[in-house]
Amino acid sequence: MLKALANSFKVPELRRRLLVTLGLMAVYRAGDFIPLPGIDGQSLRAFFERMSQQLGGTLFTVMDLFSGGGLSQMTIFALGIMPAISASIILQLLVVVIPRLEQMAKEEGEAGRRKINQYSRYLTVGLGILQGFFISLWLENPGSFEGVQMVQFPGWGFRLLTIVTLASGTAFIMWLGEQITALGIGNGMSILITAGILSRLPTAVHRLWLLASPTSIAQRQIQPFTLILMAVMLVAVVMAVVAITQGQRRIPVQYTRRIVGRKVYGGQATYIPIRVNHAGVMPIIFAQSILMFPATLAGFTGIKALSQVAHWLTRGQWLYTVLYSGLIIFFAYFYTAIAFNPVDVSDNMKKFGGFIPGIRPGRPTAEFFDRLLTRITLPGAIFLAFIAVLPDLIGRGLGIPYLVASFFGGTSLLIVVGVLLETMRQVESFLLMRNYEGFLSHGRLRGRR
């Protein structure tokens, strides 16, 4: 792998793309250290720590994860790329619901996709303005912070400044992601999410070091055997995540030969890959958002009934674990049904003369894909649910902080592993085109065979 990394900088185009990616990532991380004007940053960070410890996490915990800690510090990049992710999800749902958008995506080709992407940009800025307005109202209300005044000079001046700053930060992050996609390596949004997640790794390692190496053995909270066990578990979990992320069922497809004029089209055999985890990390994000919503409202309003519900839905409670797992499995099927439409795939195959050996084209092919998706999604959904609750189990079983345990599963690990695999594939494709050895000595990555 070290040889492959060295070869990466010998290819001029690949070297330029890697440097552009690293430079834009550095710009993104620098923005997370520029505070929002007019607020008490230290008191806000203390409030977020208390809220996380008392309620076990809120909806802001998810947003803070994707912003790399920018929300808890209330920087100019506090919203992160959550508005862009939300806009992308909304547009995906609207394409299925609104016939005009569906026609635009299918029939207009690349021009239609560019229009939908432009709508997504407008919606991202709109969501950034809306979230910035509500965050400014929340910061101005001392009742949301146990009577502490977070804003020095409240009023419409502060509100407009907050809206413009946060919306502009969101638009700039969206632009950075698009530049990485066009000029760098990998998907820009995913790269920025990974950078935000990995930025918390030094803090987690430092906290683990403090727990494992006090001055006296009696004060040591984590024993050396526990550290060895954690290392073994981390390797095993990463291997399992890689296997599920790369796992796919390949459906053979045969195309009939067609003669158009003097040219012969078709006649070749190919396959359609059906991924085991087709929904990716989205089911976990949806489930977390729903379960943490009562805790978020309880932190804002202080209503006792919501606080009791938030206590039942705290990490470690059996009700939270059961509902969390069930929602992940449900959203895995829901998102897979949106992302992969068996009827559309069957119609496209029939249009170009393709068929699955032993299955008639048309409706029987669509029913075959529907049955296959129903069966193959179940193990992927169960694995997602297990990975999502694994940090809670490790944290309680080994007595380590959740910040450390979160790197053993959940959203963080799935995103980091998936993005690194995709980035390695793209880098390897550049190396193989120029006859350099890739990251694996025995050939390409499994996903590219």
C-alpha cells in the first residue's frame, strides 16, 4: 500500500487531484475554527456537553457529527452539509412522487440531471436560511440554556447576521464538495463528511489514553487487556463492514443481437449488481433523527412529558435499542425501494433486448427483482441495526466513553469505511491505466472485479 501511495504522486493528473482534494479539505476544516459573531462560545460548548450527558444525544448530535463539531462550537460552518444532504433526499423523494421531475430525470438525460442538481442547490440554500433563522431564535432565548444569556446583543441585527453567515457557510461547503467531485478524488460531499468525522479521532484517542494510563494502577479505568480486546474488535468490525459494503448479488443478463443497417448491436452477456446494503448509511440517519427529536424538543421547551419520553429513548434503554433497530430495518427497505425500482429496471432491459436467463421479460422480471430485493435486503438491514447499536453495547460492556465507542460502529464507521473504499477504487483506476501496481498485490479491489 505504501508503494501504491508513492506511485500516486508519480502520475501528474492524479497528483494534482490529490493535492486539490487535500487543499479543499484543509479549507473546510479551517472554517470550523471561525466562531459565529456575537455569542458566548464557552458557555455554549458547556451546554452541549451537559445536554449530551443528560439526554444521551439530541438531533443536534447528528448535525454536529456531520459538521465535525462545528455546531457545538457554533462556527460559520455550524450547519455543515446537513442542508445539502436533506435537499438531496427531498429531491430523490420528489422525483418518485412528481411526474414532471420523474420525466425530467428519465427522458432528458444529462440535461435533466443538471436541472435537478440546480434545484437541489436552491433548496440547500433555502434550508440553510430557514435553519439559520431558527438557530438565531434559539440562541437568543435564555430559557433554552438554563437562564444563561448566549447572545450579547439580541435582536434582528443578530438574527440577520446569523442567517447570512450560516447560509453562506452552507453554500460555500456545497461549492467545496462540488469542486472536490469535479477536480479532486471521490465524491466531494462524502469526503467532507469523512473529514469532519476523522477530526474527532485525536480527541477520542486522547481521552482513551487518559483513561488507560493514570499515575496509579488503582485509578486506571481501562486495563491493558481491555485495550487489546478493543483493538481486536475494531479490526473484526472493520472487516465485517468492508464485507457487507462490498457484498453484492450479480444477476446475469443476456442481450439479443440486433442488426441496424450494417451494424450489429447486442449479443453480449453482462450482469446487474444488487448490493446487500443498497441503502448505505441513510437508514441509521433517519432512525437517529426520529428517536432524538423528543430529546431535542425537551432541551428547547423544558416540558416534563417530553423529558420523560426523552429519558425512555436515551442510549442504553431497552426501548431505545428495540425502536432503533426496528426503524433501521424499516428505513433500509424504504430507501432501497426508492433507490431501486424493479419496474423501471425491467422496462429498460426489455427496451434494449435484455433478459435474465430462465425468466421472461416484462412483469416476471420485475417480480423476480422484487423478490430478490426483499430477501437480500434483510441481512443487510439486520447488519446495519447491529452495527448501529454496537457502540452502545461496547460502551456499557467495557466502560468507555461514547466518543471512543462511536468509532467501533454506527454512522461514523460506515461512512468512513465506505468513503475510503470508494476513494481507493478511484485512485487505483488511475494507477492501473498507467501500468502502476494498485493497492492490492493480487489485482483490483473486490468491487472492481
